[in-house]
Amino acid sequence: MSTLRTQASLVPLAVLQTDNSPQTKTILFPNVRSLHLHIDDVRSDYNIQKADVNIFVESKLCLSDRGDTYQLREFTLYRNDFSQSNIRTCYGTAVYIKNDLNFTKIPYRCNFNNLEITVTVLSQLISNIHVIGIYRSKTKVTISQLIDALTHLHNSA
């Protein structure tokens, strides 16, 4: 945490805006390396609280983790747990969407070829903005598997 405070900065993955209007939307895509261990840090981070959508990878959440334990004020949590068991792995995606944000599809899983893919469609600003969080382990997923998964996502959308 001291490195983050002194040397690093959290840069938004995307900022959707029209002419600096109050309609600006911010999407963050950080690797949390265990939401299970770092939920208090996440709750106190100004940038995370300010963002409209947060997509955390390597959440390490499992079925036995209660959703209300990981709630953030003013956000709704959508989980894409890699393991559908009570075994905690280094994978998992947690998507937090601000409660006042409109969307046409509740975030859903589209996991394929050992990639975690979480999809939602926002209906704010411009209609039907697809927000897709993809997590790939370089050591377990080859480029050809990634391409196959993206093709599968494209064909199923």
C-alpha cells in the first residue's frame, strides 16, 4: 500500500463522456489480488468509490463467501466466481456498478477456454455500450485460446 500511495497511480481504464458533461462515466479494471483480503482497502479508496463501474479480477471469492460481506456503499455487486465450489482459487471477477447507473443487461458470465468473461450493457449516454471484463492467465491460456474465446463471445452476443 505504501508503494501505491507514493509511486503508483490508479488510471481509469475508460472514461465515457460528452463535452465534460456531468454524464461522464468512469470504468476501472484493477487486479485486486484477493478481494477477500483487501476489501477494507477497496472500500477506502477514493478512486474506486468515485468510479461508476469497477471490474476487479483475481478476487479469490468462492461460493462460501457471502455477497453482503463484499458490498460497497452505493454499488451493486455482481460476481463471476471462477470456482463453483468452496475452494478459494486465485481467480474470480467482481463487478461493482453504481446504483444510479442504468443498464439493459445484468452482468453475466460468458467464461470460455479458462478465460473469465463478464459482460454488461449500459444504457447511459450512448445506448448499448458493452462493458466486457476479460481476465486471462498468460501461463494457462494461450493466444489461440484467447482468440477462440473472443470468437465465442462475438458469436454469442
